[in-house]
Amino acid sequence: MKAMQVISLTLLSVLAVSAEVLRFGRCPKPAVQADFDPSMYIGKWYEIMKLPTFFQKGECGTATYSTKGPGVIGVLNSELLADGSTNSILGSAKVKDPAEPAKLEVSFNASPPGPYWVLSTDYEGHSLVYGCRDYGIFVMEFSWILSREPTIPEETVEKLHGILSSIGVDVSKMVPTYQDEAFCSAMIQ
């Protein structure tokens, strides 16, 4: 029993240090985008805001999606780090259940797959992505607001925040991603 408590406390400590959005509770089961069409999701998306993560430390974040095969989407995430270098990672997203194509699992390198659920998208302007993992009595949440352009109307952000708030996400913890054209041009070079 004592060893289990130590393991639980150690896991909790690791999660608390590495994941900025950790809270008590269970992961919600939100509705996802109805009739999601992965082929229309393909292309470049700009990160507008996100719940903080341990694996993203830069600005100018983009996600570029490509078709890899039936039910599989290629993922290229890029960001500009403080030292001026570009950090990129390749991965893939797979549809778990063809009946719910908006519920994908994304994986990078040898990491275990994580939930990537598209809660809302119009394919041309915005996308709201949510993921959550249960860790006993705690959950670790991830969320991104994406746009096809480096900016997005405030009304759209408010609408997407409303969706997140309705499932218990504390949107006050979301942080904007700097997408200044001149600053971010370093990623193109």
C-alpha cells in the first residue's frame, strides 16, 4: 500500500510539473463536429490560442495536415523558439472509429497516441480541438483554437470559448499564440 502511495504521488508530481492544466475530475465526453470530413481539414492551420502544454514552448505555431491514407492524416507541427530556431515534429492522426471521424488519436515519434477531438470546425476559418486524459482522480486537458489565417475574429473566439466552458474547461487558462507576420517570417526562411 505504501509503495502504491509513493508511485501515485510521484506520478502526480511529474504530471503537475509537466502539464500546466491538471485538475481534479474525470474527462468530459463532449459532442464532436457532426459529419466531420478529414479531407476538408487537410492544409495549414495557425494556432491562435491553447491551453499551455509542456511540449510547446514557442510562438508562431502552425499545424499542417496531409492525407497519408484511408483514415490517416499526416501531421507537421512547427513553432518558432525564443532563440530564433524552428522546432518541428512529424506525426500522424488516425480515425479511431469511422462512425465518429472527428475523434482522432494523434501520435508523434514513439509517444503513445493521445486524443485529438475536433469539437467544431467550418474547415475554412476555425477549428476547436480538445483532448483529455484521465489519471485517477485527475485529468490533463489540452485544447487549441486554430485558424486558416494568423488571426481570427474575437466573436469566433468567444463562441469557441463558450463550447469549452460548457464542458468544464477553464478558458481563462488559455494563452494566445503570437502570430505577428514580421516576427513569424523567420519560420519561412
